[in-house]
Amino acid sequence: MAYISNETINEIRNKTDIVDVVSKYVNLTKKGKNYIGVCPFHDDHSPSMSVSPEKQIYTCFSCGATGNVFTFVADFEKISFVQAVSLLGERVGINISGNIKADTKKDDYFDIYEYASKFYQNSLFTSLGKNAIAYLEGRNIDKETIKKFGIGLSIQKVSLTEYLKNKKYSLEKLIDVGLTNENGNDIFINRIMFPIYDLSGNPVAFSGRIYNTKDTSKYINSKETDKFKKGKILYNYHIAKEHLKKNDTIIIMEGQMDVIRASTVGINNCIATMGTALTKDHKNIIKNMADNIILCFDGDKAGEKATVAAIELLEDTGQNIKVVRLPNNMDPDEYIIKEGKDAFLNQIKFATNLVDYKIELLKQNRDLTDIKDISSYVNSVLKELSSEKDDIVVELNLKKIADNFNIDYDVLKNKYQSLKNNKKILPKEVKPKKVYDKYSMAENRLIYYMLKDEKVINMVENRVGYFPTQSIRELSNEIIYYFHKFGIVPVADFISFIADREELLKTLKDILAMDISENFQIEEIEDYIFVINEYHKEMKIAKLNKEIKEEKDPLKQAKLASEIMKLRGGIRNDIRN
């Protein structure tokens, strides 16, 4: 991890309220002295994450995600701990970028793509970029939009590879990040370049489009890397999330040109899936973006299929989902160009609610003048309505069906009620809890209470020989060291202190996520210490028992048995004491 002083990290954390930060990503509700919300780190359907303003930590009691404000931002934004510290530092007026010695293995990727993005943008505004500028302006993409989205140009006569090699990046590195081919030539040549950003706004890939030539591939994208995975990227997320403060609606589209086009008419709360289907990773991001979702995919059959798949994925998030289906197979880019801003704004304003869309979809491939098809359609609608939670929506649709098909309302109501009553309620999936033996339980609780009370730290330091588990042993040593250095061990600051030691951090997170009582008695701590110290004697006894079984000499067997009796006597004396 790049080095930042512990004092600086703690200063940033002390000036940052975890509730304020987490609430920018997750809707939080106050419950008692804590706040609860839907966990963004697993497929959570009901609030299972608790945020403690007192401890300045968050904990999900379902998936076990735990940490302080830095680990939350790092995990949510998919950035490093150091980047999270830097990001939050900027928000409270502490600039640490000049004091960080970067881990080049991690940071080279972002630096290379930053250089490449600026290189392409500069190329667009040279004399060699006139044709590309004319092409973009012909598609109603003005210079302000070009700059907003960082659009650039790759030119055959000017080598990005050579430019980056002059920046001291090796050819192997440039091949590895996907900008150069095995022959040492640029991957992108004579294409308009659209940078693709990660959730934090760092360029991590490119999409290159032809503009004055013919090619079997209209677009080519950077290869997937550990920093760029389509299933985890949402185009324009870093811009759209800033506009959600005024508009609690996210519009999901298919491609970056749709998003860019919407931006030209003042609609900035759009994201795109980069031409791929929505994934569970996308879902976990989207469910915390806004309460309302509008699906606005291409108007063709493929767009309809993508819409249905998106509904199936997002329906259980509890968000209000609406659908826009554009006419004449048009995508949003085409529709805005041909029909104009006001027409598209009306499409968004009067988007179809989810129930109406599903009911309309059920009409497909049915002849609604045929009695059997009518019966099949009505039964399908009733089945769909049996999942609807809004009784008014159900009532209005039952009356509409009764009127449209001249069916007795009571017949429909009875059938609907029967379906609703018989609907199977799937049991909530419960993550199996890890089972701990008495020694592990004692270890975990001692660590937990060491973080709460210095008396426990002193008792462990003076009376525990060593913990059986190595990670617990190391964690205990770090707590004791931190206490002697700073005189106090705030859990949120201690998390930062061990953030670069993955195994220790994981162990601590597991302990914090356990359902351990906040209160304890000193007698309880005494019992835990006894259990830990007993462990070592039991291990010695087990070893001696094994030696007895392997020993042939009766005298030596008797000697080993005597040692076992002494150890057992020591255990009994410890119990009495």
C-alpha cells in the first residue's frame, strides 16, 4: 500500500462522518442509535447493513461486510484503500496526493490510460482531426459535449505506443493493458475514441468507432482486464450519480452514444451497459443509485429481450421500475435526432409502469378475438397480478379486464384471490453460520473486547501465553502495539492501521460481523483466558497420548502417563483458582 501516515488517515476519518458518506450510496433509515440500509455488497433484498455513528463502522449481518468509511468507499467504488483515503481527504480539504509514494504495480494502469485519454483528445483537435470533428458535428456532437465525455481520436500517423514508451512504460506493459498489439503497434487506428470510466471516474478502457472508413467492426473495445470488466462497468456512472441528488431516477440505456445523445438535450441521469446484458454486479450498483428506474433500451426485438431480462434481474430490488419502448426500432440516439428533445422528454415523462408493460407484453402472439387465446391471456394477467403488492393497481386492472372482455368481475376477483392464496412463499435464503469450537469462540471474543476496553488488553497481554490461531495471535499483537503507541484503540482507526494486511483485516471483519454482546463481565474474560491457556495443555496431553500408543517400553509409557496426570492436575487447579 502507498504510504500515508497513520495520523493523516485518522485526521481524515475524524473529519468524515460515515453516515453522511454511506448515505450518498445507500438509502439509510435511523433505527435506535444506528442506521440501517440495504447492503450493496451482496444481493440483499431487505436492510441487513447497520452503520454505527458512534463506532464509525458499518457491518452487514448477512454477508459479513464490515469496515470503516475508507473500506466502504474502496469496496463500493472498486478502488484501492489509498485512493479512498485520497478521495475522502479531498472532500475535507486534506490533499495527500503529493505525499503518497504510489505503488506502481497498481497505479501504472490508471496513469497509462490517463495519458492515453489526453493523447487522443489532443489528437482530435489537431489538423489531422478535422474530418473527425466534422463527423461528430454532423451527428450533432458539439465541442462542449466532446470535452465533457473526453472524446478523442486515434491517428495512424501518430503512435500512442511510441508516446507511452517515451513516458518510460515498457512494451510488455502496454500490451498487457490492451493498448498495443504483439507487433508493437497501436490497437486503435483511425477511430473516434470514447473513454470508458470506472465507477470512480478513472479511464480504464476505450471504445473506438470508425468514422471515414469501412470496417466489419463499427466499434472495437479494449480487451477486458482486472480493471475493466464489462459486467462491472456502467458507462457514465460517475457523472450520472451527481445528478441524482436533484432527480431520483436513473435511466438505463444500452450504448454510450445513447447516453451522450441524451446529455446533449439536458438529460444527464443516464447510464449504459456497454452493449452487454445487466449482471448481478450491475444490479448491486443500480439498486443503491435511485428509488426509480427507467429502462430505455433499443426499440428492436433485441432491445425488448434486454428489457425483459433487466426486469427479471431488478424486480426484487424494491425500486419503482418503468419502461420506455421507442417506436420504429429506433435507439435513443436515433430517436432524439429524428424526433427531437421534447418528444424524448415525453417518452421519459410518460414511461409505462411495470404492471402495464408486463400485461401488454402478454398480448404478444395471441389472437384476442379467439376465446382460447383470451382465456390464456386473462389467466396469465391474473397470475401476474397475484404478485402485485398495490391493491389499487390490482383493482383497476381487474375492472379493466372485466370491461374489455365482458367477463363478470366477481369471477375474475375469485380467480385472482385463489392464485394469490395458493402462491408459494419461498423461504428466505439464510446464509449458514460458521460454527466455532470453544477455543475459537474464546479467541474471537477476547479480540472483540480488547477493542472495547483497555482492561481486557492488559489482561490478554499479561495472562495469555499465545493464541492458537496465527491470525488472531498477530491481531492481538497489533492491538497491543497500537494501544501502547496511541493510548486508545478506536476500532475505525484500527481498521485503517491494518488495511494493508489482508489476512488480518479479514479476520477482524469476521469478528466484527459476529453477533457478540456489547457488554461483558470481567469473570467472562477470565473464562475466555482460561480456555485459551487450557488449549495448550490439551494439545500437550494429546501429543503425549499419541506417544504412549507408539511407545513399546512399559516404563517409558508410565513416565508419559505421569506427565499427563500432572498436566491434568494443573488444569483442575486452574479451574479451582
